[in-house]
Amino acid sequence: MQKLMIVLAAVIAAAIGVASYQLWPKAEPEALVYQPPRAPAPFQLQSTESPDAINNQALKGQWTLLFTGYTFCPDICPTTMSDLKNALPNLQQHTDTPVKVWMISVDPKRDSMERLKEYTGYFGDAFVGIRAEHPQLFPFVRDLGLMYSVPEEGEKNYLVNHSAAIILVNPDGNRIAIFNADHQAGEIPVVDMEQLKRDFAIIAG
């Protein structure tokens, strides 16, 4: 009789567990997730990883975090790069596929490939500098859902206005999510890295 009671208790516990799993909502990412994932428009860009021009194939076989920036950026860019460098070990724990970061320079006039390579190399091997002239760069950035604007010719120590959001591309080379920056009065607009880490674990899991 006691053995029967133990068996019944185990069956009931298992049934409750299944019911709880079905009724309890699964964790959902807070980021804007593209359903279905979207392939970027065809592109030809320069990369610090390759002496030759790269295209959409360069996004395949890895998770890629893309954001716009430039090496003369005084605040958003170095902050975002540092935050991503600190977050990468956590992100890599959730996937066997490499996780990389593409910093897309929105200042091709001042950002040579040599300068980009030195800048991104400071943050680690997972960081890649991407460059193109404006006729190729602007359509690529706009297609990602990002933006930038450069002051008119003539200014020397100019600043470039650009998006602070981060795009996540899956190993198939498709955009799967966008992490928007948190805009607070008097604060640098940056992406919440704790949210990004939580969402990546859900999306990549």
C-alpha cells in the first residue's frame, strides 16, 4: 500500500509539472524580434578581417552584433564597445557558434582601415571594423534600420550623429533582433547589457 502511494504521488507530481510547464508562459525577449528573420540587402563592404571586399556571406556561421560608430566618437562608441567586451563571455556561454561584433564606421573620411583595425583590435579578436564610402554605406545602414548623419564639409573636429541601437544577426546571416538604446535625460544613450544578455540566451537557446 505504501509503495502504491509513493507511485501515485510521483505520477501526480509529474502531471503537475507538465501542467505548470504548459500553463506558465515561456520567457520572451524584450528586444524587438523579427519574425521571420530578415536577410540584409546585398552589400559589398571593407572589413578588418579580410583584405578583400566582403558580402552577405561574411555574416553566416556566427552570431553577429552590429552597431554604427566611429573611432573619434567621444562617448557612445567606446562605452558600447567596452560593454560588449564585458558581455561577450556571457553570450558565448549560450552557444557553440562564435559571437562577433561588427562596428560599422559612419565616418569613412577619417576612419581608414588601419585606424579601424587598431581601434577594434584593442577590444579583442571578436571585434571587427567595417567600412565603406557613403554611397555604399548609407543604404546598408538604412537597410539595417539604423541611421547616421555627417556635418557638411568644412568642419574639422566634427561629430557624427548615429543610432545607438544594436542589431543581432543569426548564423544564417539574417537579422533576428534589434536592441534599442535606453535614452535618459543627461545620460549617454546605450543598450541595456543585462537585457541583451537575457534576450540573447532566449534567442540563441
